[in-house]
Amino acid sequence: MGSGPPTYEGEPTTLPVADPEELGELVPDTVLDGARYGTFTLRAASLRGDSARYRGESRRDALLTARFGTGDSALVLVVVAGGVRAAPRSQHAAREMCEWIGGAVGRSRVRLADDLHTADRGALKSGLHRLTARGYGRLRARATTLGLDPAEYTASVRCLLLPAHPACRTRVFFGVGGGGVFRLRAGGWQDLEPAPGEPDTASGPPQEPPPEPGIPESHIPEPGTPAASAQDPASTHDITPGTPVGGPFLFRASIARPGDTLLLCGEGLAGPLRGEAALADHLAERWAGPEPPGLAAYLADAQTRVKGYADDRTAVAVWEA
């Protein structure tokens, strides 16, 4: 899609250079995952961008899908992290952030599940803010150990928390840095990005939705500011100030409706989805059906190419029955 054919080939060409002593550090070109719990069906894919494939670079995006607990008390977590472009070991920073967030959420599963079932938005926001800030602290410490600039050994991170219990339709998004969170409802996209004031670059959908009933809009101001401190005690945690992914901690809790499709993605898909109306229309048509696509069909949809966009593409979609 776009004004002409994309610059690079659509299939992988060059593999990244491998170190025989660190083969466990290799990152596959594409990852694909899926699951079904309670009322939702999950599809997740992360693909190396066309430009990285052409240059033989590793995929900088990282994807984690994990279930903690069993039965109706289980909690599903999805983490999408994106390393800094052209920075050394950026893919390692993204993977480390995924692992830290995943481990911290898993250890706090019981409390988080309780807060989800009671829709305790304040407790969720505070706890997840602290957890995310500590993750960035670990990345800064790791950068120092490796002798790297902390502004390069970092990553944007975006997460979804999904309770497996069919009676609980609370969906929680949180993270820091670029990307997008969208909702497909009644055949049209809504931009759920909790950052008031930012212009919508798309000429068509996605559009900003009306406020969610029951659970209000939630956006934490820049950590460390008086407004943030007054709203949330966790705002005393400074999250990567001055780095490429610096900025406010983002949080949104919403109630899913039957027929909704929630989409969490990194910058590689958020950009064309906002900037190329034809892609938004194409995915809306593909994903608005009564049944979620299978894994192969979802992967084909997620890798729909757009002229001028060649970065890694990571997309997590949740269909509500």
C-alpha cells in the first residue's frame, strides 16, 4: 500500500552475523503466538523490518506472551518492547525489558488479579508504574556494566494485562515510549493512546474514542512533576529522563465489549496505521469478522507492507467473544 512499491524485498534476504560463542543470543526473523482464554482470543506476531532484513541486522523488537496461574484465576501478559535504532545490543535491551516486566508481573500475579477483578484502577496504576520504573533502573545498571551509554541501551515498552476469568472484561494497558494501542469497534478504529494533546497524523481512522464508561480516562503526567506527584505516589520514580524513549508512564484501563478487537503494537505498525488510511481500512475489513483469524492468516495481515515504512513490526491483537 502507499504511493508505490516498497523499496526492499518482502521476504528475508540476509541473516544477521552470528558469533559461534553466543548462538543463544540470535534473534529469529519472525515470532508468532496465540491463545484463547475466557472471552478473548489472542494473536501476536513480531517481524524483522524490511530494512533490517536487507542489511542483515537483528530484529530490535521483542515480544513476550505469558500466562501466570491456572484456570479462571490465570493472568495473561503480553509485552512489546522496541530497542533504539542503530544502537549496539538494542535487541538485548528489548528482550531484557520483556523478561523483567514478565518476571515482576508473574511474582505479583495474585495481587494484580485481585485488583483487576475489583477494577481498582488506582492500585493497578501505582503498582505497574513502580514496576516499570524499576525495569528501566535495571537497564541503566546493565548499561553501566556493559560500558554502554544508558540512552542507547534502553527500549520502549508496551504491555497488556488480560484476566482469564470470563466474567472479568477489564483490560489494562501500560508502558513507556512510542507505539500504539487501538480498538476496532463497530467496523472502525479508535485510537486509545493515553496521551492527550498529541495530534492524530492519520487523515482517516484511527480516531479518538469517547471516554470509557465506568473506568475513567487514565494518563499519568511526566514523572517527577508536581501534577504527577499529586496524582500518584509512584510518580516519584523517574523513567529514563532524556533518553530516546523518555516520557510519561502511560496507563489505561478499559472494559471490553463483545465484538471488540484490541490492538497493541510497536512503532513499526503504529506509524503506518496512523499515517496510511488504506492500511487502517484493510485491517479493519480483515479483522471485523465474527471469528478471529488463524495464526497464518494473522501473520499475513500483520505483515501487509506500506511504502515508506520498513521498521520492525510487532502486533498483538485481542478479539472479544
